[in-house]
Amino acid sequence: MAREVSTNGRKKVETLYKDFNENFPHLCLRIYPFSEKDKSTKYPVDRTKSLAEVRAKRGDGEISFSGRKNIATIEREFENVFGLYVQIGYKPASGLPEGISHYYTSGADDKKSLTQLNREKEAAGCIKGAW
């Protein structure tokens, strides 16, 4: 399976989430308005809309997720190209506290590649396909 997902903004958010999870099955992608970045409770963009409809910025290019790309690079690209805040998450097999849908990567994971993080979460028993 090719481990790459790309978008130029025409793709629906929900489709991007699904495509991302198909390539990195123990991870999930969440997209927020950039204003949500430092808030403890975040409200994601409407997943039924396209990135072009929810973007806050009209940067050049498209974004591609390959397995070699690290977390910090993905976050920076979404900010620069679309003006959106992105988090990469996972769902542990042990469950989550009520009201929390996923745990999200912290600064310690920023230098890890998507493939590396996906393998770590698979080895840790994180739930597959929780997008």
C-alpha cells in the first residue's frame, strides 16, 4: 500500500481524515481553525466541507503526507498553506476519559515520522481505524 495522501484543498475534510487513516491506521488527523490552537477545548472544522471552504489562508501548493514526513512538518504546512491548525492523534486500547475522543501527539512526537509514530502506536495496542 502506498503510504501517501495529498490534498490541494478541494478534498472534503472527512475524506482527508479517512484517507489519512487508511494509510496510517493507528493514527488520526484532526483539523481546527487556527484560533483553536492554544485552547483546551477545541472545535474542529466542519468535516462535511472541503478544505477550500474552511481554510483561512490561500497559500501556494498542496500538502502531501508521506510516511517519512514528521509531525511538526505537517503542522507547519497546514498553517502555511491553509491557515489551519492540525493535530495527529491516536486512541489507546485502554480507552479514554469521558469527553475525550483521542489523545494527541505532544512535542516529544514532533520529530517522529508518520510511519514511526504509526508503528509505535500499533505496538502499544492503539485502536486501528479510529478516525
